[in-house]
Amino acid sequence: MNGLVLCLVGLTLLVSGATAALPALWLTRAPAARPAPQGGAEAGTTLWLVRGGGRHWFVNGEPITAPALAQLLRSEGATADVRLLPSSALPIGEVSEALGWLRRQGAAAVVLELPEGR
């Protein structure tokens, strides 16, 4: 008898919660697509930067040292489209440090790209 009562209470809570969440789900807007960045993307100068563990950097899939990366960012100027893809193994503090370092190196805006969790 106790098991039946617990099941009924659980089912009641589940149905009530789902019913209460319906208006919020109904009113949620679909995410809007971001327009392509001006300048760098049109000129073909998108730099995909990956920060791996052990302070290793990769630009468009090729390994690069930090001083060479800093020089590259300074030479590209503000027209480059710079995207940072941090390794999932990095703690958030190191990702924040890497993002700050990249932003100090060049005039281009650095965008943090995070993979969508599906």
C-alpha cells in the first residue's frame, strides 16, 4: 500500500510540474542566428585558435608557439576574425586566462566558441 501511495504522489508531482512548465516552454523564443562577422570573414582571415593542455596553441590546426601567435595576431590587425576553441580538459580559470591573453595581443576581437551540448 505504501508503494502505491508513493507512486501516486510521484506521478502527481510529475504531471503537475510538467503542466506548470508548459507556458514557459511555449513562450521561449527560438534562438536567432548570429550574422557573419564583417571584415575578417569576408577577407578570409578567420583564425581558429585552439588552446590545449600544457599551454599548447594551434592555429587553424597547425601547432604554434605563444610568441609566434602573438606576432601573428599583431600582424593581422583588427580585420581578423579570431575564434578561440578551448580544450574541454582545461579548467575555466585557464580558459579565462587564455582569452585575456589573446585579447591583449592584437587589435582584433576574440570570440570564445563553445561547442553546443547536445
